[in-house]
Amino acid sequence: MSRLLALLLLVTSTFAVAQTLSTRPDQPAPSGAPMRPNADATYQALRHVSVGSTAIQVSNWTMKRDAGTFTFRSGTFTFLAPVNGKITGAVFQGDGSLDVQPPIAVEQRTIALLTKGKPYHENFSTAVLRFTDGTDAEIQQAGTGTAGGGGAAALSAINDQLRTRLSYNLHIRLLQDVLSPEAGGFFAAFIDGKEYSGKTLFIVDPHGAFVGVAPEEVALVTYDEGRGGVWAAFHLTREYADGTATGTQQNAWIDIQSQDIDTTIDKSGRLDARAATSFRSGANGLRVVMFDLFPSLRVKSVTDASGQQLAFIQEDKKDDPQYGVILAKPLAAGEALTIITTYGGKDALSNEGAGNYFPIARENWYPNTTFGDYAEYKLSFRVPKGMKTAGTGTLVRQLDEGSQTITEWKSEVPHAVAGYNFGKFKVEEAKLPNGFLVQTYANENVPDLIAAVLHGIGGDLPGVPPDEVLGGNRMEQVAVGNLSTVPMMKKALAEGQLSIQIYSDYFGPLSYKNLAMTQQTACNFGQAWPTVVYMPICSFFDDTQKNALGLRDTRGYWMVVGPHEVAHQWWGHTVGFQSYRDQWMSEGFAELSASIFVQLVYGKDPQKYQKFWADERELLTEKNKEGKRAIDVGPLTQGYRLATERSGFDIPRRLIYPKGAYVLHMVRMMLWSPFTGDKLFKETMHDFVQTYANRPASTEDFKAVLEKHWPKEMDFTRNGKLDWFFDEYVYGTALPSYTLDYTFETNAAGDQVANVSVTQANVDKNFLMPVPIYAELDNGKIVRLASAPMLGNITRQFKIPLNGLKQRPKRAMLNYYYDVLAAAN
């Protein structure tokens, strides 16, 4: 993933019939010598295109590009030299401006926040345009005469920014349209804005804007140091008018169907692989395919399934290293093809010492497109004998051959991504009653850096920022004993077992048959891929060791990291997310799942559950070092876009995890019944998982499933829709506040009656929320008395008979289980 894109912006049994290494059919031998990278003449012409000799004067000319309006008051366009007879750009110098008016309210609000309430209007004197949509013909038609050319310096500066700041090979994208027999539709304007940013990009791409917002086609971005970020992103304006601008829209160039990857890893951590990638074309005239491949993994050769050598592109790993393949002929939409990539290199896997390795490249250790392009996988790993590999899918075969241990893995269902972990592991395992296999992989020897801490040499714990550790993350002469992770393997194994059983009950069974809880060398970083969980090494240490190492756990991280990552087997993998706008469901639902784990497993200490939700609210409402509260920065559906220099890179973590969890928690609390408990919530979530198993789901898909199961007595708007709730908490940034006044009295029958006054404040007039009222009885039991629907800024009184209760309750409470995301009292 590029530097800016990272900123802007995430089974068969062993006896089943399957191909093994020894039975796979031989592949045709490649015909001819491998081609040199970047040697294609048309690509080279695009890569080194210069300004031409044709220059056109314009005066008071307006050009529309979707929601962007360019006004060129006066100046000159100098066209770039043609490539294959096509003009792919022009440099404007003069007096111009750009106005952007997004077609949807949420993006209009974002623009207004950044412009302090003003319409977006940016003046500029220079603009570099790159296009394949016929912009040159429009300029020529608008011209008032010819003039001397120029703009070479501006073009060179943009090419430099594409390499070093954006780290995106725009020339591969242009090549896709230049070599296609179909008309292109790409447009990008790099402008030297004077009001907001000297490095502003407005882009329209029918195959999804490259700045991390695909499948959305239109984006306004700034990319200068200190002010980079996405200002607006949306689908084509006409698609909102005709109803096709949905979260399930598909406009990618290809849809990968299967991956067959044969990987060799040596003791140094070097990875060499051969990947057969089968896909279907998503467009007519597809001639060039772009992949995401870890930059230090260098391509050696590319062929098609018949062995024909194919031209490929891969620039230096420090620049714009996207990997592109030039096909032998154009493909029609839906046409299938397999390409075979042979590649290898260092740095994708780090040797951390003592048989510990850290997989740095996780979603792009093989040629991939985007996370969530569900495909079938066959994986084989050849590693030094005595090492162990945990791979995505089900283990089909394992054997020692010479100095290598070979394992083969196969997915029984399509996976969103494939991964592995590798090292000198010990393995423990347990089977659940339904046959589901849970394993723990851990290395009895710690990585070199932690060994240095152990032996008093000093150092920084890997993966732990200074503010996470007492004493500034510098460990000196720490006496922590043997830091082997093996003694704590049983804890990780038990967490895996319990999590699988709890989540299967709440959300339905998985399509997978196994799960490996594997140790990784980063100290406080966890992640999950299908059937493989990467557990932080420090989670395997006991509390005494963590304390000695100065590892803080102020928000219960070590208690929930395992259950959270296991939950991703459901959220993010079994049920994927369509785009960055839906990623909140993956992280938020996993966080909610962890709360259920805490509630059920640590039920004897209910304060742990209370603290979990208090911590989640604090993440949302405390200011970060940039002075921003995550709850205010933007809605859930803007996701990782919200990580900018202005708002802080921590905002997405502070928003989508806790607020996404709160959304599902509020749903759970609204569906809870004193008679049936979580029955309706479980039925709803089972339906959601079954409906979208092994494919992506959108926010709108989730909303539709909720509406299908929503009880009539809670249909407050009487239209069967949950627009009110989603507008408030998913698409909005509301944070209500509540106050409660109450008294208890005894009625004629001797029963208690609660007289309750509830106030809802700091919301707009349409804000609607049912607020639960609880009482603590004399014996300490907590009971829900009622749910009070509140609309707008209002105070409501309720008289609630507590039939049969003779003893006065200790107190009445609102929101006892943090049922509603609201400001702290």
C-alpha cells in the first residue's frame, strides 16, 4: 500500500480429494526468456511523456467534471505529446478555479467542516490534467487561438509527487485506457490551490478513484505535507439520480476467482513464490491488469496458462512500485484468464531471531487486488525442516522432503484474503464437540529484541509506542524471569475455544473447520485472517511479566485482544465488507463480540463488562493530541479516510472500533427481552451471517436484515425502516446527553411505584432514541423497568408500577448497561 493511500485510507479434511504437490498437473514450460520489467514501448512513452508543441488559449471557459466545475478565466493549455495517437494530458497556466459541490449531504458536511462553512472554491494558476476521456477535444473546441507552449516544470513536479508522495503509478492506469480498444473515462486534475492546498487532486475514474475510496469514482484530495487527506468522495452524480449509487456497486477491472500459490521461505526470511492467479475481466477491452504486491517482492517473470511470456511493469520499490501485467490481447467483460507470476525477495518476512519471524506483508505477499476480493485458495509452503507453518484454509498434506518441511492448505469456501504464520513453533490443540479444531502456535524462545530486554541490555519492545509503556518504553535491567510464551499457550487455546463456542451461539456456525491462534513478535498488535489469528507475543506473558515490562492495560487490551481477533472469523472474513464505508462493521462487530465474551466469561465480576463500555465511550469522547474527539470528526462510513494530519492518525481506531461496537450493542439492547433474553438478537445475526456468508456485505445490507427482524412495537416511525437510528449513529455524529430524576412511592396495594423524569438534550429535533430505565433492588439485583422513547430535546415523566415489589428499590438508573451511546453524566 502506498504511503499516502495508507494515510488516506485495511475446507477439506486430510483424506478429501485434492491436488497435492506430487499430483498437481505440470504447468507448460514458459516460451522464451522472461521479459524485462517496464520494457513495453507504450508504457515507456507514457512514463516519459513530455509537453508537446500544441498550445491552446482559452478565456472564460467552464468545464464540468461530475460534481467539479472548472473555470478557466484566462490562460493557455499545452498538450502533452501523443502516445499511440492519443493525447493523455495537458498543462494549464493562467487564472482558474475549481468548485466542488458533492451530490450527497454527508460529503457536503465534510466539505463545510474543512472550509469552515464556505462552499468549496479553490483558485489556481497552474493545473496538470491527465485524462483519457476526450478532454483534449473539449479544450480544442473552447480555444480562442494558439500560443506558445510551456509547463514542462509543472509536469515534472507532478510526476515526482506521484512517485515520492502519492507512491502511485498513474502511468499504468493511463496505459489501461491507451491500450484498450474501448473509450476511456479517466480524468485527474492536479492543481496548485491558493486557498486550501497547493497540492490538490480532483479525480474521476469509472473504475474507482485510486486514493483509497474505490468503488467510489469521484474524489477531492489534498496531498501536501501536514494537510493531506480526502476532502470528499462519492459515486458519480448521475448514479445518485438513477439509483445505482449503492454500496454493492462493482466497477473493478477484474474479479479474482482463485489463487494457487507455491511459496518457499528460507531461514533468513527470504520468500520466493509462484502464484497462479485466475480472474474474470470486469470490463470490455481489458488489456492491462494492476495488482497489489509488496514492494520488495520483485517479479521475475509473468506468463499466461499456456506459458507465453507477458510484459509486466514494476518500478523501484521506493517509488511507485505497483505491479502491472500487459495481456497478450484484450479481454471481454466476463472473460477468464490465468496469469502466473514468479517473484521473490526479502523484507516481506522479518527474521526476529531464535526461530521467530514476523510476516510484514500480510494481504499483499502474493499478487492481490483489494482485501475482500473473495477467491478460492490453494497454498503450499516449503520451509526449513523443523519449522512449522500455519496457513489459511485446511491442512491437506504435510511431509518432510530433504531439508524442507512442506505443507499444503486448501480453502473449502472463498476467502477474503489468505495468510500464514511461520516459525519454530510448538503446537497445542483441542477439538470442540462439533469437531472444530482449535490450535495454538508459540515459540519457546523469544525474539532477539525481547531477549535483550530480558538480559538487561535495554531496548524498546516491538510494536509498543512510548506512551503505552511505563517509563517511556525503555526497559532497563528488568527482572522478568523466563519470557517463554509456551507456558501461556493454554490460555490462548482456551480463549479460542470459548470464543468459537460463544460466537457460534450468537452469530451462527463458521464455514471453516479450524482456527490457529499463532504468536507474532509485535507486542501489542493483533490481526486475523481466515483460520489464522496473529496474537501479540506480549499477550502470552503473565501479569507479573507484563507489569515488570511496564505494559499498561488501562483499557483491558490483554483481556479482549484474543476474543476480538477470533471474532473476525465472522466479521471481516465470513461476512466481508464492500468498501471502506462498511469496514466499521468488521472492527465494530468484532469489538461487540469481545464484549459478549467479557460478559459471559467474566460474569462473576460484572464491573469488567461495565468498564469495557465506559472505556469504549472514553475512546470516542476524549480529545487526542490534535484536540479532536473521534465522535465529532466524521461518521462511521468515512472509516479510515478520517486519518489525517489535521485530525490525527488515531481517529479511525478511536471511532470505528468503539462506535461500531456501540451501534451493534444498541441494537442488541433494543432487541433484548426480559422473557427471551438475546433470542431475537441471535436470530437476526444468524440470518445476517447466513445471508452474506463468504461474500461482502454493505452497511445497507445490514440495515435491511435488521429491518426484516425489527419488532413492530419498536417501529417508532411506523414505516418499517431504521433510518432514524442509522442517520443518528451510522451516518451521523450525534451524542445525546441524559439526566434522570426519580422518586419511589407505595400504592394502595403496598407495591412500589417509580415516578421518573427523563431529559434528553444536545440533539436535533428529529433525534429519536428509546432510553432504558433500570432499578437496583434491595438485594442488589438490576432490573429493567421500562424503555422511554425520546424525540428531540425533551423532558418526559413516567409513572411505572412495580407490581408485586414491596421493598423500596435502592435507586433508579438510566442506561445502566451503556445501552445508548451518550455523553457521560
